[in-house]
Amino acid sequence: MKGLLIDLTRCIGCRACQVACKQWNSLSAEKTGFFKGKGYENPGRLSSRTWTVIKFNDIKGSVGYDWVFSKRQCFHCIKPSCVSVCPVSALNRSKSGAVLYNSSRCLGCRYCQMACPFNIPCFDWDKAIPEIRKCTLCVDRTDAGMEPACSKTCPTDAIVFGDRDDLIKNAEKRIIQNPAQYVNHIYGRHEVGGTGVLYLSSVPFEKLGFRIDLPKTPIAEKSRIAMESIPYLMTGLGTILGFLAWIINRRIENEKRDSD
């Protein structure tokens, strides 16, 4: 399984990854501005035309405040909840580990948006036939033997592409060699069963807006059970409604017969 290791201690907030992502995926520009209350953060959130974004976090240190930048994109979960809730398999996980979207199958139900614990999938609101849009881990590049556009363009090697197991070993080594530089937590290693995109940070992840209330077990397991029960619920509901309709029709027929 392929993935990314994003070392936030090396990110300088240049946003070259944002530009590279847009260029490679032919994502059109959108009207945006500095995100309210976040200084130079622009754009402030992911959208159907922005698949990766750099968050600006003003963190209080021992002397004043420091910027801690964090790259946000699809986490490419090992057991994606978005895939498990899709009723028509419009989302699937590739052999390489990338979570991909097939627009030809999509019903537009947006269950994936509601199921994602990271609020990643974005909807094409401005199109007549909208689609779900998000990072693909540059699967077209990786299948051709190249690395994703974001990691290729990063000037400080804050983004590293490779096998997930190797990335975890790399992250562990960095923490051991520089314990004062990192919090002892590889974000994404265990969250929701593990993700393909892993993070290292110098400050606790909750201070950067990362969710720390997520279970270690895949959310997809629960959503899968819920989705599997839908056909049975619909069948049961149809039977009940059919029985009620039969009773009502019988009453109407009896009333007509009595009036005659």
C-alpha cells in the first residue's frame, strides 16, 4: 500500500503543493480570499476545485507565537467509510491504496460526505450534473511510476511518498532521533483503522484542528452493517405499507357495499 508521510515540522507554508495539485489535475481557479480569523490562510477549506490546502495555525510557544502549517487532503483510509456507505460502489479503494471515485455510477446521494470522519469529499454544487471531487493520491502518476505532484514539488521534503510500512518506520526513526522535536504520535497510523496519509508534528494534533476523538477501529465496519440492513428494512417497510394499503382498500370496498 502506498501513502504519504507529511512532516509538519518541515512545512514552510509555501503552498507549492496546492499549486502543483491544481496544475496536474487541471482544477480551475475559484474566487476565494483570506480565511476569516486565519490571517494568510487562503483558501480556507477544501472544495471541488481545491483538493489540498495548507492550514495556518498560530501556536503559542514559550516566547510569543509561531506558525505551524498543516497540509490537508484526503486521508485515503485503509477501510474507508465513504466506500462502505456508497450504495452503488461509486467509490472504491484501489490496489495501491488510493480511494477513487467513479462518476458514472454516482447517484448524488452524498452519503460519502456524511460518513467521512475527516470531512473530505466535496460536491460540485455549480454543475448541472454534480460530482464528488477529492484527492486521488495522483493515481495516474503513481501508476506510471511517478510520485504524486504534491510530494514531487515540495521544496523541503515535508511530503514523502512511499510504501506505508516504510513511511511508518521512517516516522518512528525521526521521533526516536529527535524526541524534543516531535510529539510521540504518528497521526493516521491507528486512527479509524489506519490511513494512507500519515502525519508528524511538533505540537499536539488537537491544536492543529485534527480530530483526536476517532476510534482505532474502522468506522466502515459500523457503516457497512448499517448499509447491509437497508434492503431488509426496505423490504419490511414495503410489506407493512402493502398490508396497510390492503386493509384500507378493504374498508373502502366494505363501505361502498354497505351504502349500496
